[in-house]
Amino acid sequence: MTATLEATAPSSAGEIPSFTVTLRVRRFNPEVSEESTWEDFTVEAHGTDRVLDALHKIKWDMDGSLTFRRSCAHGVCGSDAVRINGRNRLACKTLLKDVNPDKPITVEPIKGLPVIKDLVVDMEPFFASYREIMPFLITTGNEPSKERYQSPEDRARFDDTTKCILCAACTSSCPVFWTDGQYFGPAAIVNAHRFIFDSRDEGGSQRLEILNDKEGVWRCRTTFNCTEACPRGIEVTKAIQEVKRAMITRAF
Amino acid sequence: MANATTAVAKVASPRSPYARRKTTRGNYELYSWVFMRASGVVLLVLIFGHLFVNLMVGEGVHAIDFAFVGGKWSNPMWQVWDLLMLWLAMIHGTNGVRTIINDYATRDLTRGILKGLLLLAFTVVVVLGTLVIFTFDACPADAPAELLASFCTA
């Protein structure tokens, strides 16, 4: 079996098929026009290329003015969340072959946040909400001389929400956030969940109080857009519902 | 120093000056969320009970006439049933539409007008409905006897 393979195609071993793909990018430059426009770029891509690789090819070889954020390029830093074919994804985790390269692939900035240029949005409203839920350990009393012990079961309670990379894919996929920028948004609630259900943390009731706002968890309509958008596979809507439940058990 | 301050003020902020308009904490949204669930469950019983009694029991839908309604509203049990159904359904529905207005109306003025109209509609229906349930006269004086409930002639 191996011998036949070697005999028939010795030269093509390890070769990756390449194809041309059209990227339809939403361009915006406030110094030129107040209106944003679509621009098509056709690039040669390999079967293993991601959308980010195609964006790089455009920026490096075709149009250096194309602006987008990216840092680690490996799905960890959360810089390059964009709307690809109408869905929020990380450009560095989305393979071109998975988003139907036969048709033009649309690439837009994430919705609900002010666009600065091309695919770059102002993340400040997003991070302001994140800061408001106090994403740090709150304790009382003396510092222990050893580590703060936590059982594996207690750790597992909030394991899912520790995975957040703050890419804003969930918050900017939320239809409530699109029309109401004052809404805390899924990401802030997920990061509050991470501390509310941490057995070592004692600021739970403060965080619940902050999120028991008109613009807090009660604006969630459980449309599951955030769960679908999360590139880390966090069950965002479930986390929001757990925060709601904690509030109700606290109130009654 | 004063010149420096004015110079700084002239430079536009590079970031959007994001600020929460005001904190709107409180248990109002929590209670309204719980109310929606609780009233929904109660309404299921009330509405399907109502439909069953009106459309299925006895002659079913053919039994409904002035006498049938008059008979029901002479019974305190059905008065309370219908009153509860009216109030719960109206508050449940109004609260639902309120959240929809909050979700879709972006401008404060639009939201205010829509909520005002909603409150007006709510008040008219609830006041009128409550009035009818309690002041309904099952036996009007000059009506033909065959249209009235059996207890009128007694």
C-alpha cells in the first residue's frame, strides 16, 4: 500500500493545493470619506491558509493601507475578531477553506463598537464595562501565609469562564448591544461569572449588585449569538443564566 | 498655565469619551423578570381553563351567548378568574412590549413616546375591563326573557 503511493505520486507528497479567493473587505477611512465601502481583493491562497493570512497578503503585497489588528496570530491574544461572512470569528482561527472560498468572503469590523479605520474598532466601551465588574480577586481578612487552597471541584465550577480572551466577539454579536451600547455585554458578565463562582473570592455580592442593573444581566434575551460567536467555545449564555440565578436566589 | 489648559481642551479626544450614563441598579428588572415567568405559568392555567370551559364543556362553542356570559359573571369565582386573567395578561404583555421598546428604540424621545402610548393602552383596557367585570348587569330590565340567563326570571 505504501509502495504504491510512493510509486504513483512521489513528487506531490506534502504539496498543498492552492486556489484563488476573493476577499470583500469593508473599508473605512474617516480622512477620505464618512461612508464605508466594500472593496474586493483577489489573492492566491493555500488550503492551509487562514483569513488572517489572506489579509496579510493584501496588506503586504497589494494595499498597505488596509488596517486591522492582530498580535499573536494564533487565537490566544484576541486581537483580530472580525465579522467573516456575517459571523464573528477570529481571523487567525478561521481557515479560508471552511468559509466557502468559491464565493467572495466578506470581512467586516465587529458590530456595535465605533469603527476607527477599516477593521479596527474602538474597544474602549467594551473594556470600560469589563473594568466595571472588577475583574480581580477580592478578599477580606489577613493574607494567608500559604496559597489559597481550592479543591478541583471548586475550580471546575468556573472553569469555562476562565477561558475568555476578551476578543469582544460575543459582545459585538449581541443584538441588544448593537442598539444599546450601555448594555454591559456578554463578555463583562462572563468575566464577572469567573469571580462570582470562585470559592476564594469574596466580592461576589458586590459584582451581583453591579450587574443587577437595568443595563446588566436582565437585558439578556438568550438569543445564544454570544455562545455561537465565542472562539474559545465558552457557553456564554449559560454563564449569564447562572449569574441571573445567583441574583434570584440572593433576592428571595 | 491657563493657556495650556485651553490648548488641551481644543484637541479632540482620540478615543470615544465612553461613560455609563448613570447606574440604574435596583431590583426592578429582577422582579419584572421573575414576574414574567410566574405570571406566564399562572396564565397557562387560566387561559386554557377559560378556553376549556367556554369551548369544550357541554354544548361547547354553541352555548356562548349573552345568557352564558351573564351567567358566568354572576358567579364570584368566574369574576375573580377573569379579573386575574385580565390583569396578569395585561401586565405580562405590557411588560413584554416594554422590553421590546427598550431593545429597539434607540432615541430617548421615540422610546418615551412609545412607552407613553403603551401605558395609555394598558390603562384604558385594564380600567374598562375591570369596570365591566364588576358592573356587568346580567339581567337588564327591558330585555326579552329568552335571551337572559335562567336565574333572571326566578
